[in-house]
Amino acid sequence: MRFHPEQHLRRQSDFRNLREHGQRINLGLFTLWWLHRHDAKPQLRRVGLVASIAAVGNAVQRNLAKRRLRELFRRHQEILPAGSDLLLVARAAVSLQPFPLLEAKFTEACRKIAALSHA
């Protein structure tokens, strides 16, 4: 599935809302915050990415971490319930671990979210 520009979380208020009202899932390599929203575009799934200097490292490492997390979302966004907002917070290990391991952890978390939203 394609990753569209309107799927980016950009506003600080969206990030704050996710952290204050969302649910957190710690996956070791990264942290996932999830929130179901009710708005005009209920089918749209959105993502925000955070890779800090303290947690990940220099600009090259941060960009790599964000590219990998963005690709995880792009490949597996259909697992998530429609109208979901995600915040993915990278840790240093995101850049070092093999991509299939990241993929397995992300899909497991997405399935948990889907199960929670249907419960």
C-alpha cells in the first residue's frame, strides 16, 4: 500500500493528544502509541515518527530509524483498524536489528491493536 502525505502526523497537538489519551505498547526496539480517532476521515490511518538524538544517535542513524519505521507502517497499515493514529518512537536498536525482526514485532503489535479495537 502507498504511503500518502495526508497520513503523516505533523501537528504538535496530534502528538500530544496521542501521548495523553493513547495506549502505549513497548516493543523493546521501539515504542508504539495508538489512538482511535473519530473525525471527518475515518478510513485514514496516520503515523508520526520520533527519533531523538539521545535515544537513537546522529542524523544518519535517526533518518535510517525513521525510514525503517515508515516502511513498517507502509507495508502493514491494512492490519490496523481504520481511523487509527500511531506514534512510533525509535530506540537505537531499530537501526541495528534485521528488518524481519522489526516487521514481526510491528505486525504483532498491530494485531493486538486490532483485537483491542474489536473488543
